[in-house]
Amino acid sequence: MTSSELKALLAEHPLTLLYFSTPTCNVCKVLRPQVEALLLEQPPWYFQYMNTEESMEIAGQHLIFAVPTLLLMAEGREIARLSRHFGMHELEQPIRRYAELFNQADS
């Protein structure tokens, strides 16, 4: 994915979780389905996997130094970041909070 493609994706999906990983990260492989399942419960979140080995420019722009790193983006801006060692409860809280806020704004 290029920077311009990511910019277009973020414009299309107001709430996006960017999941930065590598194919060799075993923790990332275990965590990814859990994150995807959580997002399915919380529309309007959109999930985008980012392979840091293939998207080095984007990883550099977002200062990704470790994997997994999850960036919660709202209208193209980073609103939360979790990296390396974190529990799902740490992710659930901002996901639910911002989904509620977004859904209230749409009403």
C-alpha cells in the first residue's frame, strides 16, 4: 500500500484500525483474529492490516518501531496507539468509546 492509497482509505473509512505487523510475528498472528472479531462487534470500525516489510514508508511515517502496533485512526488522525505488550481490554475501551461517539454524531 502506498501513502496515497492509505490516505484515500482513511478518507473513506472515518474510523480505522491500522494493524502493523510482519508475517514472522507469532504474537501478531495470534492477536489479529481477536482484534478483527472485536471490530466486527463495533461498527463502523474498519480493519486494515499493514505489513511493515512491504509498507516501510508508511511504517516510518507513523513511527512504527515494534510489532504488533495498532493505531486507531479517526478521520485520518491517530487517536490511540497500542504497541507490543497489551491486553485486549486495553483495546476494547477506546474501540467501544469512539464507536459510540461516532454513532451518536451520525444520529
